Amino acid sequence: MEALRLATIDPARARVLAVRAESAARRAGDRAGESVSLRALGVAAMQLRDLDEAVRQLRRSVAAARRAGSAQLIGEARMSLASALALRGLPARAIREIEAARRELDGVSAARALVQRSAILLEMGRHDEALESLRPALPALRRAGDAQWETRALSNRGLLHLARRSFAAAEQDLVAALRLCAEHGLELPRAYAEQNLGCVKAYRGEVPAALEHFDRAEQHYHRQGMEVGSLLVDRASLLLSVRLVDEARATAEAAVNAYRKQKRMHLPEARLLLSTVALVQGDLEIAESAAAQAAREFARLGRRNWVALARDARLQALARQHPDRVTPAQVRRSAEALSQAGWTVQALAARVLAGRLSLDRGRLAQARKDLALAGRARTAGPADSRARAWLAEAMLRRADGNRYGARRALAAGLRIVEEHQATLGATELRAHMSAHRGALARLGVRIALEDGDPHGVYSWSERGRAIATLLHPLRPPADPELAGHLADLRATVTELEERRGSGQPTTALLHRQITLERQIRDRWRTFTGSGGAPTGPPSIAQLAAHLGDAALVEYVLLDDVLHAVTVVDGHARLHTLGPLTAVLHNLTHLPFALHRLADARTVPANAAAARLVLERAGRVFDELLLRPLGAVVGDRPLVVVPTGALQSLPWSILPSCAGRPVTVTPSATLWYQSARRPAVDPAGAVVVVAGPGLPGARTEADAVAALYDAPLLLTNGAADAAHVTAAMRGATMAHVAAHGQPRSDNPQFSSLRLADGPFTVYDLEMLSEAPRHVVLAACDTGRSHVVGEEVLGLTSALLSQGTETLVAPVVPVPDGETAPLMHAYHSRLRSGNSPAEALAAAQQRSRTEGGLQLAAAAGFVCLGAGLRAGSSR
């Protein structure tokens, strides 16, 4: 009996005890004991996801109970067998077994059978019957003091309330279940309850809380030696909701593999999720095939509600692949099926698609009907669903010629997404949530372009970009666990690099690095934001008041055509520039040319060829990006707001920018907020850092430090994370000469190499007060990872934390050759030049010297508020 008690609490230990008990019972001819032991083996195997073994042992348990002549034991064994058959994907057989078991049982055993019956019906999507089955079961279990089964009943009822979107009732049941688990030491049921509570939080849009519950559930499962496919599905769904698509794809694929290996009936759910992720990624072939396979598997299982969902997913993929082969009527029928099956959010998305297809075909009357139905979901449900509903409403109003009303609807949708973003603490979650803003902002830009309205194009473009940077920065509480993980990561990476250099094995250290990075990432994601969406973008008049005689150029890309809004002397103008193809083509060749120029071993002929490539690229960029604006912006200093790929453009190589002060900012709003702050105190604290292993870093640091009064110079062992963090906090100027490592797989682990290892974006975001002016004289440190119109990496981390101006390279620069450029830059600053003016002058000097000096200077960009009102031309 002890083995049976432990089977759902500690299945690994239960299995060991059950094997011994079954052997002893068989030797003693104790058929009843044999049946109980076999049942414990079957239930433990079921918890450990070995369903074939579970079914085999439970059938043996039924047979042994029959030989013992005990109706009670037969009923209990059949009850467990029913659960295994349901998980095995045989719902009809499961229902037959549970009904037969109920005829054999009474008292508390009958109440347990009702709980099991409810779980099977829940898996089959028969929610009303499942809930009805629990009504008499819970009071009976409470009277009997059966905490373990009461916990299961509460967890199941919580899931049923969740399916009905009764979130408060679901949370109440699951919290009660957790309380019982804590009181009675129920480890595995606690894992299930934590997971289910995470699902409730996810449906409510409380992403950090959901992630925290999923992490706790995983820890409990891990202690039991279990891999639970449903947790992978739930986590992947949450990651997808905040558009962490690559992570969601990997997690969904892991869920498919886990269910396939375990032969679980949930396999089609994992396939369906994989289809949805693939659709977002644009992997349309996988999206269509996975959805089609899921639909067939759901049909075999008799899960009609899920069949409707899978068929709609296939239709969504086909509409993207072959829009001419999918009719609005097909999508409309799918929307009706989804609505009848209770999939209200998915039905909304189908209605929007039907409306779009009707608009494309000129069927305005039907489009109005579909979009009107979709727009009804504007006031209830998750944030992304309400935002999509407002998008549908905007499309409907635009189709009706109500352009003012369309803009109002778009603004309402954007407010919903921005308010939701503000509740998220982690920068990457905020940034990836921006994908939900994209469609709303793009439609706003489209309407403004149609109207020829530069103010509107500027405003909607701003609403679609860099919101994660504008939100109030997360200041996490003092967290010893997080600080410990970051310190461990630095030590691990340092040892890893040492072992690589000496040719020693690194597998264990690499695995530790991956584990630590995940622990840091997951811990950070559980922090919540401060709330409060950012205010709207500044008006053109407000911008003009701080621009002085400088010009602002905001680039906007729509349908692969580049447009620009210029702001000069208080006037906004709209310019259509053309396709971005040539710029993108030349951007791919630029790093290669700069690498050649930056390599002292490059022979003169190859260096000359590389310089020609650099000059040709500069002319191509100039012809599209600035020359068409020349009549308006003249030779004024520039505030540039790039889009997409232009974030990594080295503006100094454009002929029109030679010697011209240029500052680059993720958004005009961010520039405006920084420009309004009081000027930096030139007598403030200055810190200069020389990282390890970078040729010329110490020489550069000494030269820069010599230009300032009483600077703090950190070199050798003092240039570690603790000293750099303390010195940077609130400094007026921080100059760091160190190796930089951008990370495209996870930009939050982009880092600077310090004496004790990598100093990551997470370390920067823990600064209680960011330095006002930062120079990163490290290769590629200014290069950001772009998510839609958001930027992630070292630069965005500093700007979002309050750094006003940042100077860093966006392309490779030669190690050891930046010292002259940096000395000239700081000398100009000390003479009273603005950062953009100082960098432009220093780069112009390097341009005339050519060779390595040109390569060293070309990639640097001034980011943030590098221009002050009244800067000279």
C-alpha cells in the first residue's frame, strides 16, 4: 500500500517498492497484494510517461484482482487503467473502463473514480460533463480527509474553470490545491498545480507571474526525474505570446518529441502549437503540414473541438502560401466552427482574415460584416486579442471612409499593447511584444502616407518603434540568486576560454554556461515592470524647439519602399525615397571591406580594393538616404532615426556626412527626452576602463585619462565587474576599451570582456543609475539586434537606463588602432564640442590619414542625444 500511496507523489521510489512487494505477494500466493503492487507499478509508469508499460501493468492488476475475487480491487485497477488508456489516446476505451470501475466501487473509492472520470472527460474536451462529475466527488473526499485526491479534483476543476475563462474561480481552486500540497508534502501534485496556475496567469496576460509558476513546476518535475510534455507546450505558448519565436519553436519541437516518445494523446496539441509557431516564423510548409497532421490525429481521437482549431491553423497557413486558393467563405466557415467550439480568440483571428481577403477582392459589404464581428472583442480577453480586435475595427472604419475613426481605433489598440508591455520587466519581453504593435502602427503609417501627411507618418512611425527603450527601466531588487548566477557565468566563460586556448576539453563548461544563461534569463523574466505606458511622441513643434539649427530625419519602411520625414526649422516634410534593395546589398559587403582595411597584414592592392568597396557603398547609401533630402536639410547637423537594417549603418562613410555632426537614435521620442535633460557637468566623475587581451587598450585608456582631472582609471585586475559597476554608477563619463561580443542568439548576453569575464546587458540593466555619457571602444559593441523596430543589445540597454549619449562602433574596427581617434574625440569634447561634433571632426581627421586609421574611425556612430540645440554647422 505504501508503493501505491507514493505512485503519484514519488513515482521513482514507488516503482522500487512495488517491484519488491509484487514479487513477495506472488511467492506468498497473495493475489490481492499482487494486484495492489501491479497497480502501483502501472500508476508510477503513467506518472513517468511510460504509457505502454502503464497499460500492461494495469491490465495485469485487473487480472490479479479477478483471481482474488475482489470487486473493490477490480474497480480500483480499472479506474487507473482508464486513465492510462486516455493518456494513450484511446478515449472510448477509457470511458468504458471508468464506467465499469464505477459499478464496482463505493464510498471514497467511488469519489476517486468520479475525479478520474472528470480528468478523462476534460482530456476529451467534454467540459460540462467533466465539471458535473466533480460536484459530488469533492465533498466526499473532504469528509474522508483524502488530501491527495482532493488536490487532484481541485486542479482538474481549476483547468475546467480556465477553459470557461472563469479566471478568478480557476485561481481560487489552484491556490487551494497548492495549500493542500504544502500541508501534506505532495510533491508531484504540487508540480501540476503550479503548472496549471501558470496557465491561468498566462491567459490573464501576467507573463512574469506565469513564467515563475512554470519554473517552479519544472523544478518539482525535475526532482521526480520527469519530462512533462504539457509543461513544454504551456511554456512554448507563453513564449509565442510575447513573440520569442525561436525559443517557442525549440520548445514546441521538444514537446512533440516528448509526446511522440511517450505515445501520449496530447501529441496533436503539440503539433498544432508547432504549426502556429512555424506560421509566425514564416515557415509555411511546416505550418501547413503540422496542422494537417494534427487535424487527422484529433479526428481519430474524437476531439471535434480541436479538429476545428487544427483545420483553421491549416487554412491560415494556406492563406499565407497561396492566398488565391483560400476564399473568404472558407475562412468564414472556419470562424463559425471555432466559435461553436468555444475558441473565441481564434475565431476573432479568422474573422479578421476573412475581412482582409474580402477587402482584397473588393467585396466591401462582406468585409464590413466580418470585421464588425471581429471588432466585438475589443473590450475583453488577452491584450493581443483586444489589440487585434481594434485593428479589425480600424480596417472596417477605413473601408467605410472614416479615416479619423480608423486612426482612433488604431490608437486604442496601441494603448492596450503599450500598457501590457509596461507590466513586463525584462527588456527582451518588452521588445518582442512589439510585434503586436507592428500591424497597428503600419496601418496608421499607410493611412498617413495616403493622406500625404508628414505629421501623421512621423507620429505613427514613432508609435511603432523603440517602445521597450522608452518604458521606465526595470530596477530589479537586490537578488543574491541573480548576482550569484552572473558571477558564476563570468567565471565559467573565463575558464572555458582558457581551456579552449590550451586545447583542453570544454564540453562540461559549455553545458554549464548554457545552464547559467538560462537560469539568468528565466529569473530576469519573472520581474514585473513598473506599469504605465509611455506618453505619446513629442509634436513637431516640441522637436523643433530642441533641434535648433539641426535637422531630424526619420526613416520609415512600408511595403519595401523607404520614406523619410524631415523636420527642419519647425516644418515637417514627407519624402518617398524608393526601394531599399541596393542599401541592403551593400550592407552585406561592408563588413568584409572593413575587415580587410582593419587587418595590418592586408597587401596594398587588397586594401585599395577594400577602400573602393567602402567608397562605393558610401555613395550608394548617400544616393538613396541623404541626397534626395539635400534641398531641405542642406549641410545641417543631423539627428537620424533609422529603420530596420539601417540601425547598423556607419553614417560617417556617406559623402554627405563627411565632417558633419550626426547622432543616431532608436526613436525621436527617446532623443527628445534626453535632449531636455540638463547638460552634462564637465567636472563630473570620469571612469576609464581597459579590459584584458585587447591590444592597445591600456595605451588608449592612459591617453584618455590624461585629458581629464582626477579620473578613475581601472586596469588589470581592477577592471572587473564589481569595480566597473561601482564606478559607472552615476558617472558623467565612462570610457571602456575592451573586447565586445554581440550575441544575436540572445542579445541580452551581448557583453564587454572585463578582467573576471563577460559584463553583459543584464549587468548594465542592474545599474541603479546609468552613466550620462559612454564611449565603448570595442569591436561591434554598437551593433544591435533588431526586432521589428526595436533594438536589443548593449546600446539599447544603456540608452534605456538613462545614458544620454553613447559612442560605439556598429561594424568591426581594428584592435589597437582606435587610440588616436579616441584621443581626438575626447580632446574635442574637452574643448566644448558636442559629442556628435567631436566624433565628426575626429573621423574626418582619420579619413584623411587613411589605412588603419580610416578603418578604425569609419565604424563609430554617435547614438542618443549627441547634438545640443544651437550646434554649429
